[in-house]
Amino acid sequence: MADIRDANTMVHGEKAATDRQRPLAGHVSVVTGGSRGIGKAIAKRLAELGSAVSFCGRNRDALQSAARELAEFSPNILQWEADVRKPEEISTLVRKTEEQLGPITVLVNNAGIGYPGFGPVQEKSEEDWDTVLLTNLKGVFLLSREVIPAMIARRRGDIINISSLAGRNTFAGGALYCASKWGLQGLSGCMAEDLRAHGIRVSLVCPGSVATEFSGQRVKDATKVLAAEDVAHAVAMILLQGPSSFISEVHLRPVAKP
């Protein structure tokens, strides 16, 4: 007959092993643009690490497909059809997440578009400008503003904004897209300073080219670009750092130059 102390040691050992495997258990994460590409990779990684995950997108079929994939890693998954440019849809997303999963502890502002942000500035329309800036910049502001008050009340939270190296480097044909990402750099830096006194960490992830159809063009050589999972790894790294520090900005580049 096993000594009860041995049994307790086994139970505690199994719990410790589980905690190491699922270190985000008890967290509730919201990922925007989570139905495909980088967003889906991030949502999947957070579910693997034990977090409940709520993710949104605008394509119902893509949302349902992603939800089926994520369900393999966590029973606590919520997909929601929402446009980050619309405050009322953002409010509904946050309310439904809190009702069904609990208080939001992690926000990943990933939703973003490239097209129609690429092309010579003189050929871009006001509608193009609004489409890109509302999605890539204003959407981050709207959703962050929605979740921050509750995070302040709990003195806990992580906000991770997915930007781009285009937020630090200009290039021909990138005026609208670069403007949105340079704006996101400034917004994120100020958010970090506004919120760190409240126990909330704000971080920025800036990937280079990623093997998705984000730009509307297929990648010519996938060995010379990042994978969506590389960005998800960076997000996980940020969330798993010690509680007394925060990683303010991560730059991701492929090893092989394009």
C-alpha cells in the first residue's frame, strides 16, 4: 500500500507538470482577426497554453473553421463575428466574452489589413485611407479602451499589439500601410506609459514579411519569410515573462534575407 505522502507527492507533481504545460490556465484572451493567418496561430497557441480564447473576425465560415481547430486544445473557445472598426460590435464582443468566459486578462490586437494600403500615395483614395487607418489603428484604440477599465480595476492585464517592421521603415508604395503602423507604434508606447502604474503591460510585436495572404499576393519563397507560428511564439514569450517586467517591443525577421 502506497504511503499517503507518496500519493500527495504524486498529485502535487502531476499538478506542477500540468501547470508547466498550461501556464495560462485561468486566463481569458481576446484575439482580433483570429480566424486566419497570424491571428489564428496566436489564438491556437494561447489555447494550447491553457487560456480560454475569444476571437473575432468578419468571415463567418472562417470563424467556424478556426473554432473547430481550437476546440481540440481547449473547451473554452468563443468565436464572434465582429468588425473592429465598429464600436457597437466591439462592445458586444467584450460583453459576450466576459459573460461566457470570464474577465479578460489578455488582449491581442491583431486585426489588420494591407490592401488597399499599398501603392503610390497619389493613386490612393480617401476611402482607401479610411479603410486602412480605421482597421489598423482606430480598431486598436477602440478595443483597448473597452477592456482597459476592468483591467485597471483588477490591476492586471496584458495588451499586445501586432504591428510590423513597416511601422519603423518606409518604402515606396507603402504610404497608407506605413502610416497606420507608425501610428500604432506611437499609440502603443503611450499606452504602455499610461497603464504600467496600474499593473497592465503593453507590448508591441513587429514582424517582417509573414507567409500569409495578407498582402493579397502569394509568397514566392516561404523559406525567406516568417511563419504565422513565429509571431504566435513571440506573443507567448511576452505573456510568460516574469510578473515584475514587461517586454516593450519585439522585432521578428527571417534568418534568410528575401
